[in-house]
Amino acid sequence: MLEKDGPISIKQWARFGSALRQYADAQDWDNVRKVNVAIVKALQQAGKTNDTDQQSARDALKCIHAQVLQELILARDELATEMSRFKEQQAGLAAYQLTQVSGALDDR
């Protein structure tokens, strides 16, 4: 049986998965996005498959993609929480800095 069913090889599906995993582990979200765009194009180019090996390769990639998506959502939520916490602290920090400046003026 040929490795290819359409223009995308089974090895290429695995390389997509490896790249997604590598960039997600490095939290390189821009490159994750680029690989995702390449995957979408490859899937559109390849179309549907009846080959079980091709389908298995795509299913493995789908699993990695889902994991990376969950990690991205988690990173986004953590960043939103951190930003919210920072915004809440800004008023207190500004007031503290104001007291530091006024205290320094009083010390003259």
C-alpha cells in the first residue's frame, strides 16, 4: 500500500504534530499559529481519505492539536487573570508612589 492518499504523506502529518508540540512546549504561539494555518491548507488540499493509515495519522495530529489548543486556552486564561490582578493593583501602587513622593518632600 502506498504511503500517500492524496498529496500529503503520513510522515508530513507527523511532522505537523511534532512542530505543534515543539512550539507549544516553547510557548511560541506565533509559530503554533503558522503551523495551524499550514495544517488547514494541507487538510483542504488532501481532502477526505479512505486509507486507514492516512486516517490514523490525521487522528494522531487531531489529538495533538486538541492538546495544544487546550494549553493555549489555559495560557490565555492565566494571562487574563494576571492582567486583571495587575489592573486591580494599579490604584494601590499609584497611591503608594504618591505617598513616597509626598513623604520625600516632607523630609526636606
